[in-house]
Amino acid sequence: MKFHLVHIKMAILSVAMIFYTCSTSSTNGLHPLILIPGSGGNQLEARLTAEYKSTSFWCNRWYPLKKDPDGWFRIWFDSFVLLRPFTKCFSKRMMTYYDPDEDDYHNAPGVETRVPHFGSTEGLLYLDPSLKHITSYMEPLVRSLEEIGYISGKNLFGAPYDFRYALAAEGHPSKVGSKFLSDLKNLIESASSSNGDKPVILLSHSLGGLFALRLLNQSPTSWRRKYIKHFITLSAPWGGTVDEMLTFASGNTLGVPLVDPLMVREEQRSSASNLWLLPSPKVFNRTKPLVITPNRSYSSSDIAKFLQDIGFPEGVHPYKTRVLPLVESLPAPQVPVTCVFGSGVKTPETLFYKDFEKRPDVVFGDGDGTVNMISLLALESAWSGRKGQLLKVIKLPGVSHISVLKDKTSLGKITGEVSSINSESSRSLVHWF
């Protein structure tokens, strides 16, 4: 009798393993993975209509040099932005405008935009394919994932978006941001369906993590359990950054040489996603000064006054109504989350301004060079002791906000985490038998 039971058990195991192997052979048994970039982390295209007006000869005659037959051209990233005459052209075309009547943002008049390569990793590899070495973004990460068995277009996908736009608090429209979440949700479902109904691993960088967390928290629990295996975030600014206050006050070249920060300041102020990334009073100390001037100081609870005083009063209403309620809490999505980020990199912590038209003196603190440590650790603080929420934190000493995507140690940690998540499924199958 015992002999027959052993053989029956072995037969069941053999059939099950054959079924498992057949159902996963097309993707090496890996969970499908979707990459969600950060702000500025994917290509963006534009087209000018008859409504577009420019007073610049340079814009009308020379920018852009290349268009497709339908008039589309890559507006981000284009190396021509480094040349001063074209910086202004770029800035005006990248501007977004808040319409108080519609309570939403839209493009500049006469400018249409679109996000190429949705669903693919192609638009995330390089911001300018003709300058691969200089504008490489997720290419090192994608290659590292391919080395552990991932195949772009089969079980590895990309979710680029128009990073100028953001989400808004409940009751306020956000047409572009909401459309991206809908597209991302559909991509998750199709990636799962095409990979034997395996749940998906989401892997985000920077701002992409905020979008992904909102999607998870607004989706039914049953949907999350069916479609999400794990959520990995890289360098996510959960509570915003002090660096964003510098962007609003005096412009930010983001390390791009030759560009005058004041020439791109207006465009940067117009971005709804930049408004979303200002320091959250929920995360940052409400009384600690972040910006100090001869006349007054500004903490995370003084952002509206700060916007007014730097000469951007039009940002006050959307900040108060659309952003503040949005950042009041960081709900736990009840799916496993791993936060990976750098530490020990000098990060702006306090800005001293004599004049908002000039660069500030900066006092630095801990972080990844862009995001402050208190913001990187915000989920750990918010979810401490939260029942049913798994959270793993991986700190990478000396790794910056962008180098997390390229540093060999960082890539090893990320692919190791992805491999471990995939191994859990295999161990679970064997354990079941």
C-alpha cells in the first residue's frame, strides 16, 4: 500500500512539473516585469499646429531640424536645447498651463504631444538614440535584467508617460495622469495574460513610484492579489524634495551644461509633477526651515507662501487644492514592496537665498543627491507596524539618484531582488508537494 502511495505521489509531481514547465517555457518561468521611469526618464514627441505662434526666427526656421511626415519630432530629449537660441524655444513648447475653469492642465496653444513606445522598453533606454552614451537612462538596467533571462517585449515591458503632468486629489480632474494609470493597468493585465497569468513585478524609478503606488491603492484588493507579485521602487521621493524648492525659486539645469537655469524656470514651474514633488508637510518637519531669506524662512508648511513670494502666485491654488490633499497620507497597498535607494550623498537640505534670481548657498544633508533621506524613508515611517504590509529597505551607500540605474553594485542588488522574487514562486511550488 505504501509503495503505491509513493508512486501515485511521484506521478502527480511529474505531471505537475510537466504542466508547470510547459506553461512557463516561453518566458523561462519568470514573472513579467514592467519598468516605470522617473520624471524626464522617457522620450516625448511633439507636433506644432496652425494655432502655434512663435516670435523667434530661430524657432520657426531651425527648430526642430527633423520631423516625420506627419510633423512629429522628439522634443525630449533633443540636444539642440543646449544651444541658447533653442533653449527658449524648447521651454515655451514644453510649457503646460493650469486652467482654473477646467481645474486641469493642458499643453501650450498649438502644441500637441505624445509618448512613443508605450509598452516597450525602447523609449526608456536612451533619451536621445543618436547620443546613446550621453543620454543613456535605463539601458544598463534593461541589459542586467536580460542577463537573468528577461526578454523585452515578451516578459519585460516599459510604461513611459508624459512626466510633466501629475495626479490630483480626489474630486479634481487629471486627464493626462489618469489616462496613464488606465494604460498602465491595462499593460499589467496584458503582461500577466501573455505570461501564463503570472502576476507582475513593477519596477519604478523616482516619480514613477508615486504613480504606481496611487494605482495600487485605488485598485480593488482582488485585482492587486491577482495581478501584482511585487513592487520594487528605486529612489522614490515619497515626500518630495528640498531640491524641488530650488527648481521653483531659481530654475534647475539638472546638471546639463551650458543651459541658463532662469531660461527653463518658467517651464519647470508650469509642470504639475514638479508641484507634486515639493516637500510634503506630512513627511518633512513642519517647522524646520528649508528655505531662508533675509526677510523670512519657509518650512514644508509654508509652501503656498513660498510660491507666492518667488513670483509664482498662479501655482498657489492648484497646490492647495490638488496637491496638498494628495500628499496627506501614504496608504499601504497590501502588496510586497522593496525600496532601493542611495545614501550618504550630499543632498540639499537648506537653501539660503539673498535673491531668487541668483543661485542659493546650500547646506547639505543625507540622501541620494536629489531626494532627502527623510523622504526616501517615508514609507518605512508611515507603514511601521502596519499589519499585512511587507516592506524591505535596501540602502546603497554612495549611490546617487541616477546612478542607482547604472552602478554595478546597485544593478546587482536590483537583479538579485528580482531573482529572489522569482525564486519564491518555484520554492512555493515544490513546498506544495
